[in-house]
Amino acid sequence: MQRPFAQPAAPPGTLRFSVLGPLAVHRDDRPLPLGPLKQRVVLATLLGSANTPVSVAALTDAIWQQEPPRTARKNLQVYVSALRALLADDDPDRPRLVHMGGGYVLRVTEDELDLLRFRSLVRAAEGQEPRPAARLLRRALDLWQGPPLGDDLRRSPRLAEEAERLELRHLTAYESWAEAELELGGAPAVVEGLRDLVERHPLRERLRSTWMCALSGSGRQAEALAAYDDYRQLLARELGLAPGGAMAARYRTILAGDDRAGVGPAAPPPAALPPDLVDFTGHGEELRQLVDLLEDDDAGRIVLLSGPAGAGKTALAVRAAHLLGDRFADGRLCVSLRAADGRPRPLSTVLAELAERTGRFGPSGPEAWREWLAEHRVLVVLDDVPDERAVRPLLPCGGRGRVLLTARGQLGGLAPVHRVSVPPLGTAESVHLLAGLVGQDRVRADREAALRIVRACGGSPLAVRVSGMRLAVLRHVPLREFADRLTDPAGALDELTSGDVSVRRWLANGWEALPAEWGRDAGRLAAGTGEGPFGLTEAAEALGCDERQAVRVVEALIDAGMVTSPRAEVTAHAARYELPHLVRLYARSSGLGTPVLTSG
């Protein structure tokens, strides 16, 4: 019988969940039957995002990689119901598996799930002196019972990616443990374990470098030098590259006869951010939340800022990155995942830019990038993410790095991710921003016109900023006249252009990135609903379908960032939805979508 991971004595009936090895659940020392494969896929997916909502769409994708059956939602409910019964405990007021936020949450504590315990121990080791760090990392490594999740669950591509991330976390923790042991003079204790890992990961530079140090520290300098030469030849043959500077320096140190060659990772060169906006305005609550999440080592390594085009996501991300300079001593950088025309950039191009920005991290592939990210205390802003597929290979799998994403949609297929929605600017904030661009005296002279301008901008910082830049040039145009232009739906977007900055072009890029069907549906909602919030009945009438189908359409558009929803959790029939003002304006002025005529 496989034992659950080692923990202190617990009350009778305590559950233990294991994913750092074959998926298993024990009640006391008794393994529980986890049911058929698809049910185990649901459980493994929920445990991979423990205590965080996993959307129905993400669970469906994990179970059915191809086209899901029409009964997918009902089947998922059956699997969830069975898991609820299996995991039921004696606390009816706090069920383990609950429906929340359009998905499901599995509640577990750190003592119950080996993955949470592993993460906690690795975090606790960060920044410690070698002796306590080695002790904590050894405890973390002792939780592993084999390849994570097992072969059967890896048939799900989503779980295969999760298993790959877990294995990389294990490897990173092992390297950190070995480096701490080397600092304590324990080279003979780690050398053979490192040899086995080098054979399985021959191109991993940090691992090879640590093995060289262990060989040298064990009095085996000739083998250490041979390990370097083998690596040099392998890199040249497989990738046409040479070992990095830190690796070469370590080789020279060993060649000179110093068996105390350093094992710490080399620091990257300074990284650059876009300039912070001197007139950054509003979003104070979101900025505080963002900074708190990125500063908190217990909060996770990925944060997503989401909101429609022009909501100010990039400016907010850059402001937070500038404020956190002292927290990320190894650097901060920002890379866009879209080209200037709004099209997604190829992954190879993004990786090449990341390689250039960071100096070097070995071969410019996803695994090498994640290795570099795990080893450095950096903050990476990945801006304007088009979809999950574009960013998933770039996300950290543990270690020291943090990633801040900005995207128009919710990226519901990513987990675990902390999500922060970027709301429209308030009226007062918008007026403040406008006044900073056109002058306080000009706004005070006609505050009513200034209010009309910012309301026509729909709380979009981009639109307010473009208005201000345009009026700063057109000093002869009264605010009242410009407000009249913006309140004319036929020409408002044409006015929101200043130099090479065009709100219409910005919106068009976002619209063109949508699947054609979603674009038509958003156009129909814009044409068939009035300004302001609308309900499910109105959405169904505009779309020409029943309310069940309307829910699917509206939720898809929420995920794409084209529709907003109330923050409070309400029932589907009481929910209110809203098209951002500029999105509605663009759809109507461009003739996108035609109201569906119904007989009656």
C-alpha cells in the first residue's frame, strides 16, 4: 500500500491528497477509490488549482481534448457529485468541493495536500542561510513519490502540462538543495544524484554547473573538467551555441585548481521597463491590490490584469513594476505579445526578445526560459496576451520569478492565476486626467463641457488621454465644441485621434482578433441593446436565441473582454451585463451586427 506523504499525527478521518507522484487520496492510512479516468482528471485539475475556482470550460477542456459531447456539462456534474460524496467530511458548514464563480473550488489545507506543503517549504527556504535552506529543501524533496500524476492522467494535455510544471519545480528545488549542500561542504553526498539528473536533462546549464562543482568538491577535478567539455560539445552539436559566461568562468576556476568554485547563479544584466506615466491617474485600489499580490511570496507567481481595450492595463502594470523595483533585485522587464498591427507575435520571436533582454539563459526555448525565470528574482510583464496558448509556455513553474500578464480577456484556461479586473475610470478621475493635459484653467472655465467629454469617453483612460492630447494641440477649439463632436455617434471615434494614436484603430485590432462568430454576436448586442446595463432577456432578443444560448454567448464575450459583468455574485436571470461604451460605439459606427428581427 502506498503511504501518503509524511505529516504529523492528525485527527481520525483526516484526508491526505497526493499529486507529487501518482494521484492518491487517503483517509487516515486507507486509500480511497477515485473512480473512472475522467473523474480522476477532474480531481487532479482541481488539486492543481487548490482553493482557486476552476472554470467549467477549463474542466471540460481537461476531460475532453477534442470536441466535447453535448452531454459534457451534465457528465461533469456527475463527476463532481461523485467526488463530493467521496470527499465528504464532518463539517457540513464548509463543504470541500463547492460551486463558485462559474466553476468549482476544492478546498484543502497545506497539511492535507503535498503540493501546497512542497511550495510552502520551498518558499521558506528562499533567502535562508545554507544550513536551514538545505534542511527545508530536503523536507520538500522528501514529499515526492515519483513522476507527478502518473501516466494515465497525462493523456489529458492540460494535466500533461501541469505534470511538466511540477517536474520542473522539483528539479529547481533539487538544484537549490544541492547548491546549499555544496556551500556546507557536502559535495560527496550530492554528486551521484546530480549525475542521474544530468543524464535526464543534459542541456540544463544550472544542473550541469552544480554537478561540476560537486565533482570538483569531491576531489574529482578531471571528471569536472570532462563534464564541462562534454556539455560544450553537446551545445555546439545540438544547438550551435557555446556555454554561458558563468559556466565558462566556473570551468576556469576549476581548471585553476580551486575546489570551492561558487555555485550561485549569475545575475542578469539590468532590464528595462517602459517609462512610468508622470500623470498616471486613478485605479488606486487595483494598484494597491496588484502590488500586494506581487510582494506576497505566498500569493502565487502569476497575476493577470484584464479589461477591455484602452482600459489602462499596461499603464497600471508598468506603474506597479516601477514601484516594486526594490523587491525584484534581479530586474524587471516588459515584453508585448502582440505586434504593432495587433496580431499575435510568434512564440519564437517573443523568446528571442526575452533572451536578448536578459542577456542569456541558454537555448532560447520555453524550457530554458522557465529555468532562467525560476533562478532569478525578476518581474516580467507580458503585455497584451492574445490567448492562453500564446502565454502558457512562458509562465513560471516555481522558483523566484514573477509574471504579470495583461489581457483583454479573462484567460480562463490558465490556472493558478490571481485575476485583477481593471474597471473604467470614475468621472472625477477622468476630469483630473483631462485637466492635466489641457490645463486646469481651461477645465475650470467650462467644467460642464469637461464632464461631457469624459462621459463620452466611457471611462477609458486611452480615450480621455487622446482627447486631452488633441485639445492641447487645438487650443482654439472650445471644450464645449469638442464635447458636441464626441456626443455625435457618427463621428465620435474620428475625433479620438491624436497624431499616430487612434482609439478606432485600437478597437479595430481587438475586434479583428475575435473569432468571426463572437464579433457578429458582439455587434448584435451593440445594435440590439440600449446604452448601459442589460439583462439576459434583452441579450436573448438582440441575439435572436433563447436565454440558455444567450448565456453561453454572453459568457464567451465576457471571457474575451468584450462584455463586462457585475462584481457581485448573482443568479443568471438577475445578472446585468454591459458593453463598454467605446466597444458599443465602434460596433454601431462600423455597422457591425444587425438586430435580429422577430415576428410578432
